[in-house]
Amino acid sequence: MGTRIEPGLLYELKKYGAVGVEKCFNCGNCTAICPLTSDNYAFPRNMIRMVQIGNKEQLSQSLDPWLCYYCGDCSATCPREAEPGETMMAARRWLTAQYDWTGLASKFYTSKAWEFGSMILLGLLVVVIVALFSGPMVTEQVELNTFAPIHIVHLADWIMAGILLVFVGGNILKMYLSVMQPGKGPSIPLSVYIFEAWKPIYHGLLQKQWDVCVEEDVDNKELSQERIARITHLLLVSGYGLMLVLIIFFLQWFQTDNIYPFYHPQRWLGYYATVVLLWGAGYALWGRMKKEIQAHRFSHASDWIFPVLLLMVTLTGILQHIFRYLGMPLPTYYTYVLHLAFTAPMLILEVPFGKWAHLYYRPLAIYFQAVKEKAKEYKEAPAGALASAE
Amino acid sequence: MDINKIKADALVVGGGIAGMQSALDLADQGYQVVLVEKDPSIGGKMIQLSKVFPTLDCCSCITTPKMSAVANHANIQTLTYCEVQSIDNADGHFVAQILKKPRYVDEDDCTGCRQCEYVCPIDVPSVFDLNMTARRAIRVPFSTAVPQLAVLDIENCILCGKCARACPADAVDFTQTAYEIELEVDAIVLATGFETTPIDAKKEYGAGNLHNVIDGLMMERLLAPTGPYARVLRPGDGKEPESIAYVQCAGSRDETLGVEYCSRVCCMYAIKQAMLIAGALPMADITLYYMDIRAFGKGYDQFYQNAQAMGIEFVKGKVAKITEDENQNPVVRVELIDEGQVVERTHDMIVLSVGMVPQYNPGSVYSVGVGEYGFIKSPAPNISSTETNRSGIFATGAATAPMDIVDSIASASAAASGAAAHLEAVQGGN
């Protein structure tokens, strides 16, 4: 069967932030310098090639952009300064839009009006909902639970979780369909899927593959930039992972008017998460402003929005906490509403459509890649056995 | 008459193959030529090389007679170990101030017998052999140097006086100082040549710290009959290499080095060296890692095909990284473009096919325009490629663009022709 060529693919990718793709003369330097390249996957030159020749079908089925941690060695050593690392990033954004069944992601990535407009609208919507459903503002003392009764907040949380589930579930299904192509080619036994199921969880939590990039860094110093980035990301994951668990299972600890003693988990777990979230978001924003490392040299609008939202959510959370402990009712309520107004867009827009989608796409890509490799091993094993028998 | 004042028709700056050819062409037409060379001997880069492509003629056998012809031509005065300090315009002539650096050896008395060199106790790395061997503090620059005169490197000299006592002509003179020569001419030909891109420029290639990674010019010396070991040995431990690889575009077509142009000679010199190695070490495996083979000249593609037929392996793929194993064997990491797979391969020795960059910036002294990469620029490269933006000043050879020997010689004759026409015009046919 022939391959359908889309000459406009390069221009499409440019809308997603690709730069320098047309400068590439396919020397293979990027793929050979990449610490992650192995017998099973060789990138990023293949990505650039697909974009250059317009092989949209193959690009949409590719897992490679998710497997890259952007150490930047490819871009730093590219003899054409064709920024192969940025092509990988643009391909990630493009793939996010391809997997997205609502079509919103492509709007957000290619139009700033859509991106910022929807963020602001959603934030305002939250304010309106709070205005409609909130209780009275008690001004004698801080009574957050009177202002925002916990059962209503819980209900809102579950509605939001439901919306997220519909968006994300659909995206994952679409990713599975385009990447694994069920029904085409040899079928992969379910047991392979089950045996490899630990991988996405393990890699999702720890990003172990990133260590390969750190160890093979061109300037391999004790605390290289790459190592700092890797540790910061790990801390960031631990921070919002912890916050997610706390909010889902222990909302009553935070949605409260109690003042907990300092040794209470609500205090120190919360403080830990806050500190690492601040550090992580600050690191990303500061880095993108300074542009000192390869991964920070080019910034798409979506690269700014995620850390900005994260920073605002964290800052409003801290302020709300301080005002409550200082016994200042009105500032507490207002910062609380602001906190929600930043949290909702961050979760509803960033997770299914935005940069944060790599939270599940990357572990899933590692998972699907592992399944494919395992399936290939099974398929090749009898052939090998046959050859040795002869 | 003041001995330090010279009048001539033309000044040729640079005693490499292009400068020598320009000087000879002008002198043969009856013009008085002064050739200025910054080194103690003329010959340039070409005298260091082994053989020329695509004919595989011996380089010394072509260069040495040219050097002799220049030195003995009635119309050429050769000023070695000299540098042009400034150029002024006076009455429509160019007046050049030339600095004569001290050799600490009397040029009239020295016979080039090398007695001084034999007794000198100081050994320093030989730049002529790219630091792969040593030379003495006082020495004749190399065996076929023109002029055959000793030169003392005062930086490394300990003033022990052994050379002065050994000299049968009493030519060693520690009291020599630099002096100026004033030269009046009507035309100038700049043939200031090139430098290779530095071997330590790329940290992915070990930044010059890997034992058995050398550059193309070093391999030329290893292959030359006058080379440091008179055979091909790897410099790290003197082992005879069984597997040699060339890394093409190691200093060209690379924007990270600021050299985004093709140096035009590296493909051909690498193929030529590979052929010579195949002759010198018949059992050795030779591999060329390349992006594209650019064999554009007359007979060049045939030469490339011959190399393939000789069993030299050509692998398409840019080497991304060179490391070293525990035996100092260099290891290359490269994507095999034809197979789409990344491999690591160990060789005994790697040659970086470094490119060409300008050796000298003529801007401040000659006020001629240079292009983006520092090569001297012609205002109308398609009409008169050897002209500069200053009337009467011509440029030739690798000072104007990366070019091989064949093209340099053609360009040198073109510059001489341009200079002769200019002389004809300004001097009115006398």
C-alpha cells in the first residue's frame, strides 16, 4: 500500500512551534548523539524526515516524541542548527492535538486568542459559580466552610473529575488506536499488555529513562544543568502527585477552619508540596526567561502557560493559608476564589489539551513501546528457533 | 643608496603555492617582483603534503622545483621571515613597510650545513611536523627549505653558545635585531593562504584530548616521505594501526563552529590519503564516514570510484561523537543513514577531515574587504575573481576561498595576469 504524502505537514508543524526543520540535511548527527537512541528506537532524525517529506500517517502513529526528555544535545551539536529538539517538542504538541477527540487542543496550540480566551473564560466561570452557590461571608472570624460548604466543593470536584475523565479517556483511546493500530497486523496477546503494565506507573512516577540522558550528558559534571532539570522535574512530580492525593482523599484537612499543630501531616506535607511546586514552576519560568539551556531556548505559548498557572495556583494557595492562619476572613475568601479560578483551567484545560498532557502520554508511550517490543520478541522467537534447528 | 629601500613592480604576499605561482608568472613577463613570506622558508602548506589528488604525484617533487625557481629567478627577490606592517599610498605607488625578523644567523654567511643544529641541546615540538616530532632551537626549517639557512628560535634558546662555536662560517649572531624595509611597488598580490579548522574545536570529538585522533594535515605528514616516523603509526602509542577511519566534515558545513561552508578539499584529500594508506598498510581496514562525497573536479569522481574499487569502505552518516576505550582506541558513534540505525564502532585511529579557514585577516594592513567568513572578497567574483575592492591589490588562492592546489594555481595565474594588466596601465608600458 502506498503512503499518502501531505506537503503541508511542515507548515502545520510550524504552527505548533517547529523551527528550522527545513534546514536539516539528514546527516544523522542528532540521532547518533541522542543518549536514548537504541536498536529499538532511533530519533530525532526520523521525525524531521517525516515532517520534511510530509508523512503525516507515520508521524501520527509515532511514539518517539514522547520518549524524549529534551536534554538538548541534538540541537546543541546540530551542524545545521536545525533545532531537532524543537521538532520533537512541536511533534508532541501536534500529537496532543491529533489524539484529542474534541479538536480543542489544536485550537489552543495554534491560536493565542483561543488559548488565553478559554483560560480566562473558565476562570471567570468559576468565579460566577462560586458567587451563585457560595454561602455567606462571615466577617467576625474565618469560616471557610460556611463560605464554601465542603459537600458542595466535593460535588464540584467530582463533576470536574468526571469531565476530565471523559476528555482524557477519549484522548487515551484515540492514542491507543492510532499508535497500536488494533486489527491491523499481528494481534498482540493480552498477557503482554498485563506483563508490561508496571512500566507506565514506574516511569510515570520516577522518569527513570531520563537518567540515561543525564549520564551521557556532553558536559558530564557532578551537577550538570541536565541533572538539575531532572531532579527539579522529579520534585515537581512528587509535589503535585502528593497534592493530588491530599486533595482527593483528605480534602477535609484543607477545606477546613481548624488550625492544625505544626507536626500534623496537613502542615508539613502541604508545606513540602508547596515548596517543590514553587521551585519547579519558578525554575521553568526563570529558565525560559534566561534561555541558558537548550530546552529553554525556544518557548511556545503553551510552555509559558503551564508553569504560570502552576505558580499562580501555588501562590494563591499559600496566601489563602496565611490569611486563614492570621484570621483575616475577607482576604481568605477572595484568595480562595482566586485559587479555584486558577486551579480549574489548570486541570480542565492543561491536562487533556495542554502541556500537562505529557503526564499520561509519556508513560503510556513508554508502555506501548514496551508492548510493541515484547510482541516483536514473541513473533521473532519461533523464527530464531527454526533457524538454529536447521 | 639606503639598503633598506627597495623599488619593484609588484609585491606578492605569501610564499605558498599560489604566491610562488603569481610571482613566477609576473617575473616571467619581465616584472620585478618581491615575494614576502612570514616563515623562514617558502613552500607554504603544500610542501608539508604527501601527494596531490587526483594524479597521486609527489608534492615535494612539484613544490621544490617551484621554490628553487622562485629563489633563483633573476626578477624575484625573496624576503623570508618578513611581515608586511603597513601599506601607504604615495604618488600613486604603494609603499610597504616590511619587518624583517631576526634569524640570529647571518644570511650571507650561513651555508645551511646544519652543524649548529646537530650540537643544539634544546628539543622543542616541531610545528612543521604538527608536534608529532621534535626539532632543535636552532635548525634549518626542513630538509628542502628555501633558502637553506638556519634560524634560531630565541624563545627556547638557552644561549649556551654551542651553535656559535660549531658554526664553520661563524654565522650565528645573537645580537641581531629586527629591522624595517621600505618597499615601493605598483601592484600587490595577496596569497596569504589558509589554516585548518582547529582539531580541538568540537568537544563531541574529544576536544583534541583523544590520543589517536589526528587531523588531515597530520596524516599528510605521516604519509609524506619526509614525515616524522617515515611510516604510518598512531601517535598515541606508536602502534601500527589496523583500522583507520576518516570523519568527514569535521570542521566544515558545521554551524556550531561558524564554518557553514564546504571546504572543498576534504573529501578528495581523505580519499587520496585512504588510497595511500591502502598502499602503506595493505592489511588495514579503511573507512570514510561522510555526509556527501563531493568529487567535483576533473578526474575526481573517477578517483572516488577507484577508491571504492580498492575496498575502502564509504559509510554515509555524520559521526556525532568520538570517545576512547581503555586501550586508547577511538570509538565513533554514528547513525548509518542507509540503515537508519545507530552504531558504535572502534577503530585504531581516526583522522578528522578538518576544513579550511582564512589564516590572516588583511583588513587592517591592506584595507581590502573580506566576506562573511574572513576570506578576501572580490567585488565581482564572476567577472574578475582575483580583484579586491582596492585598485592594484589582487588576491589569490585559499586566501580568497577554500580551494585545492589545482584551483590555487589557476587562481594565482589569474591574479598575476590581473596585476600585469594593472602594471601596464599605471606604468604606461615601460
